[in-house]
Amino acid sequence: MKNIIIFGAPGSGKGTYSDEIAKRYGMGHISTGDVLRSEIKNGTELGKIAQGYIDNGQLIPDQLMIDILASQYDSLPQGKGVIFDGFPRTTAQAEALKKMLAERGHDLGMMIELIVSEDVLMERLLRRAQIEGRADDNEETIRKRFAVYHSQTEPLSKWFAAEGIRHTFDWSICKTKEGMLEAIFQEIEKENR
């Protein structure tokens, strides 16, 4: 099974779709958000550093994230592929991930891009903030995260296209979570034949 990178704006469903893909195909799942929240909750030095960046709607420094991901990746069973959820977010991170995987004899696999309008994203994130009590999801911070996404992360879509591994899925076409999932599953199965 190929590795998969889930890509999209904050609130686009990266975690939800990653969980469903991992369950269906028995893949490993590395969620940078979950890893960072765990570090923050446990009060580690990394968690304290990460909290400062997150509170300001900023990205975690590249080398810090690569070190965390390499450790997580190496701890997972090999052969079934891994889903990277929330990473990479910049071209420099993508290059570093490609290098880290190549050092292990693996490649990026495929990138799944989730396209969702900002109005829908804002609604989802504010609802999630209420349900989960996530202090990092208030309207001001969400707008900062969108700005960071548009300036630093969204251009990475072209990098994945140039690598020949980008596959896009548009919420406005699929209309439902189930429709999106079915389209994604079909593309994964096609790519892994």
C-alpha cells in the first residue's frame, strides 16, 4: 500500500477521512495535530514550544516536525502504508518528508487534496470548538490559520502536482461525507493496483 498525504485547509476533514482510510486499509496514521496535542497535554518541552506557535496561529518549525514524524513513522508496522494527516504544510516540509522517506527506501505515495469552501470550513471549525472545547478554534485564530494556509500551505498543492501524485476531491461536487469517501476509496484502489 502506498503512503498517503491528506491535504486541505483547516476543518476540511483531514482527520475524519484519515481515520476512515486507515480503518478500511489497515494503514498507520500519523496526525500531527494529535501528536502535538498529546505533547501539550503531557506538558513536555516540545508541547510548551508548540503551544506558543499554535496560540498565535503559526506553523511548528520544520525540523521539529520532521524529527517527531520520523520517530512516529519508525514506530509503525511497515508494509501497509502510512497516512500523513496535517503534514507537510510547506514546500520545505514536503522536501524534508520526501528525503526522510527516501532514506528508508519509501516514497510519498499519493496526495489526497480535500477542497472545501471557507464558509463551510468556518462553520465546521466553530462547531468543533464548541463540541470539543478547543480554545485554538475561535474565529480570530481560525482566520489567522486560513491566512497562513493560503500563503504558506496552499501553494504546496502545485508541488504535489509537479511530483505527479496530487488527487483532488471537491466537497461541492461530492456533497456528502459518504460521497467523498467513496470517491477517495476508488482513487486509492486505482493507485494501488
